[in-house]
Amino acid sequence: MAERPDIEQRRVLTTAIPGPKSQAIHARRNAAVSLGVSSGLPAYIERGQGAILVDADGNQLIDLGSGIAVAGVGHAHPAITNAISEQAHDLIHTCFMVSPYESYVRLAEELNERTPGDFSKSTALFNSGAEAVENAIKVARLATGKTAIIVFDNAYHGRTNLTMALTAKNMPYKDRFGPFAPEVYRVPMSYPLRDSLSGADAAKLALDEIDVQVGSHNVAAVLIEPIQGEGGFIVPAPGFLPALSAWTKEKGIVFIADEVQTGFCRTGQWFACEDEGIIPDLIVTAKGIAGGMPLSGLTGRSELMDAVHAGGLGGTYAGNPVAVASALATIGVMDDERLVERAAQLGEIIRTRLEKLAADVDCIADVRGRGAMIAMELVKPGSLTPDAALTKTIVTKCGEQGVITLSCGTYGNVIRLLPPFIISDELLNEGLDAIEVALRSSI
């Protein structure tokens, strides 16, 4: 195969977005693909490298979404593409449950070493974040002999039947897909912009509800995103997570950290729960773990993970050799290129720009997040009324300018930024310029 030229790391607009070739593909898509599968920007991508995606019409788009926090090391990083190619040449699949291979073991060792906590740990690998979350629930229920699971307002944990029950938002994730799995109980999340509570007070509110509505003696696990992702990049008030963690330890309840979106350098730390010294009993990882290959992990206390009977965890493709090779290469890149520190630097750039913009316009109620995981919440001026229409308009205008951004939030009024860690300051600022132009032209 002929070696392809590098993609210059700059935005290039050769046509309107979407261009004619993308529009033609989109027409075919509407005839062939379920309408239940949606896309934010119908510019069909052919290549990607670094922080740039190239569509079918030759437009070069700045990617500030990283495929929803997946391509943290950038698109087509040479170390990762080489690892994938070499592994695919040697071994694509056997199923670890049938004929195991050493690389699975090596990745488990990496996850056991890197996740918080100096106790003995064990890991199991899966295909997606939702699948790993489901298995965390299985482990917690089996190990404790209890069934109730506590989740939080604004939470997102996946689209399978069980994870839909764990997820808070109805549309588009849950509407008319029920009935859902039982024994899931939702309590208030710390949301500083909207509840004005300290972390301790917000935790007391949640824990009081658990005691009254569920009974702590019935609870197998508390499942929480240290920073909520789809729910709006909500960062709980300081003290909220430590109070929950302390309570679970006191009550003998499993504390599960869903770090699917926040893990692997994204927040300027390897894992977001490290910020307040939280040590989860189980930690769920996916997205940024493997540089774009489908893979997830569940890592936790050995006494919990090893309580499961032989054959109780696994899956045909779980821990696929090619995905595992990609993950090991991805972790190596994160170490070699010091991407934890780079994510923190990107966060400072983004926060400074957005806070300056927020001081000049009255539709930005909050700028929040950590590291390369920053969002702004948009509201009607003079209120906290969510403005989903403005959010959608800005995301659309950014796409038309060749800048990929993402919306999120329970009320659809949050713009989230998840750039690849390897993006240059210049390219990042160009993308932020486009966001500012889109916002100012929409108010």
C-alpha cells in the first residue's frame, strides 16, 4: 500500500459544509441506515490525522470533540497505527476465554497499576463503556449479595437496557424503550450552578434520600461519574465525592467511578477521581483507553473482582488482541508525550478564552470542567433558563466553519470541548475563534 501524505494541521474549506459529495452520501445513508442513528454534522469523513479530519469534499475540519473523548492522542498517531497493523498481521482474534494471549494480561497489569489505590486489583476487559458499566453492577451485586444501585440526576451510563435505567435523560436515550431494569434509584447530584449547595450539603441531601427511599443496608453500589459527561460536564462541588466515598466505606457499599469519558489524561490527571483523592472500589474505563479502537475495562479490588465465578465475566470480542495492542500503544504515547500535562495546559487556554467571553456576553451562565474537558452552559439572558436553541445554532454554525463541537446537558444547553491532547495552541485558538464568531453572530 502506498504511503499516504501527512495531513497539514490547518483548517481548509474547499466547499460549503456539507459539500456535494457529503450530501450525495447522506442521501444514500437516508435510504440505507436506520433513521434512529443520527449524526451531528453530515460531513462524511475520509481521513483523520492529529486534530484534523478530512471530509469527502476535501474540507479539513478542526476536531474539538475527539470522537467524544476517544481520540485523545489524536487521529492516526503513528505509534498506534503501527501497533494495530503489526498486531493484525500476527493475530486478530481467538477469544481470550478460549485461547488467551499475553497482551491482555499486560494491559490488565497496566490498569491495575495506574488506577487509584495501592491494594490488590484485578481487571476484566470488554468492548464498550456501557458493557463495562453493566459488568461493574454484576460484580457489585454478586460480591455484596445486595441489589439496589444508586445513581444520580443528570447521569449518563449507556444505551443498553440496564444502562438506560442508570441514565437520567429520557430523550433520546430512553423514550419508549422500557421497561427498564429494576432496583435502580436516582438521587440529587451536586450541581453548583443550579443548587448553590456546598459539597457537604449536597452529599447530605443525596444520602438522606438514600436512607429514606432505599435503606443503606439494601445498597450494593453507588455509581457516579466524577465529572458528568453527557449530563453537562457538571463538576460537583468540592467535598461532594469525598463525602459519598466515606459513606460507602462506612456502610460496606461498593463505590463505582464511571471514568469512561473522564479517564486517560482527559481532565489533566490520569483519572478524574484523583482530584480529591477518591479511591473507588471499582473503576470503569473506555473511550480514550485505546486511541479509537473499541475497548473498555473494569478494574477494582481483587476481593470484589475475584468473587465472580469462573466464566461469569467475558465476551466473544472482549479484550480483542488488536484493540489491546492499540491500548498499550496509546498508554505509551500518553507517557512519552506527557499528555497529562498537555491536557492541563489545554484546559487553561480554553478556560481563559471562554471566561473572557462569558464576561462580555450574558448568555453564558457557567464555564466549568478540568483539563481538556471544558464546557459552557448557555441560558436565556438574565436567568438560568436553559437555551437549547442557541446551543444548537452555535454547534451548527461551527460545523459550517469547519470546526467540530459537541453539545450535551440534560437540557441540551451545554457546549462541550474535548480536543485531542496533541492539538497545537494555534489550531485550538483558531477553533475557539470560530466558536466566538458563532456565538456572537447568534445573540
